Amino acid sequence: DAGVIQSPRHEVTEMGQEVTLRCKPISGHNSLFWYRQTMMRGLELLIYFNNNVPIDDSGMPEDRFSAKMPNASFSTLKIQPSEPRDSAVYFCASSLVAGGDTDTQYFGPGTRLTVL
Amino acid sequence: DAKTTQPPSMDCAEGRAANLPCNHSTISGNEYVYWYRQIHSQGPQYIIHGLKNNETNEMASLIITEDRKSSTLILPHATLRDTAVYYCIVRVALNNDMRFGAGTRLTVKP
């Protein structure tokens, strides 16, 4: 079974440019999460969706960041305009919330973003 | 405010059991203990989780103390590929707030 798929795996861009990160969750999962990992701050939850609806975006650093989930099999995280401090590894994770007592998040391989 | 406390690093000899401790003295009755690991340059990998009872799967065993204030992840026969950062996380069931701390960097040595 394919796990969570992220693209691109690496992105290098210049300050001020728009960056779009993509995620395909595990088929059948109904929750999707975007995380960011830096040396200074570790792993941070940015936003999560349940049934394609954004539930909590309190972790989104500022208005330059936006995330969408147009359907159950695709999500994007966009940064516009990008800044050097956005350089990090961005992870997408998905889980199935199905009336049980807990859910388990499965992570993708990440996108390493470098903003020059 | 950290919910878990883990040693920053540990070493283990290849083939021996690796026992990774985690303190979660303020855990609530409805909070689960989850363990993930992150091998260099990869995404976090789910290992195991539990509420009260000890749990075992193909990867590891999870031992939770009776008062639930601490737990131990056991890798029964560590291999070099188990070298990674191991994260202990407590979270409310279906609460999607997964807070990763600094974890324990486990180094398995030949």
C-alpha cells in the first residue's frame, strides 16, 4: 500500500517567490495534517483537516501561509511570498477517524524547503 | 509546557534490547501514550501506542506503569537500522494535537 505521498521532495526558491507543497493522503483516511520541522522549534503542527474541512489552523505562522484540501485525496500548503525563515522540512500526515477511541497519524517523507 | 520527559540520548549494543524511558507524570485518564521514531531525513514513523495495558507489536513493546506516570519502549533486539530519534507523546484520544518534544536519540552500536 502506498503511504502518504508528498511532492516535491526538495524545493529551492528565492525570497519572495510563491511555493506550493503537495500531499496525497493514504487512501481512505479522512484527516490530514501539515507539520513543519526546524532545528530550533522541532516538529510543529500547522493545520489539520477533517473530511476536507480545516479544523484548526492556529499553528499557521502568518497570513503568508495557506492550506487547502479540495478533495479527500489531495492537499496543498502554499507560502506566498516565501522568506528565508520559512526554510524547513514540511511533513504531511493522515489518519482515519472512524468512531474508535483514538487514531494514528502516518507521516509522509517530507518536503525540504530552502528559501534563499 | 512539556507533557513528557525523555533522556536526550542513549546507546545500545546491536542485538541487545533497547529500553527507552519516558516520564509523563501529569498524564490524564483519557490520554494515550504514543511512540514514534524519526530516522535521519525521513518522516516520523509510528511505532506503538497504549492507554493502560502493556502493548506489543512486530516492532516493539510498550510497558506502562500502573499509575501511568511513566512508560518504557522496548526494542527487543536492536539493529543498526534502529538508530533514530524516538519520541514519546501523550495525547487525548482523537485530539489531533500531536506535540513532539526533543525525543531520545538512540544510537545502536556494532
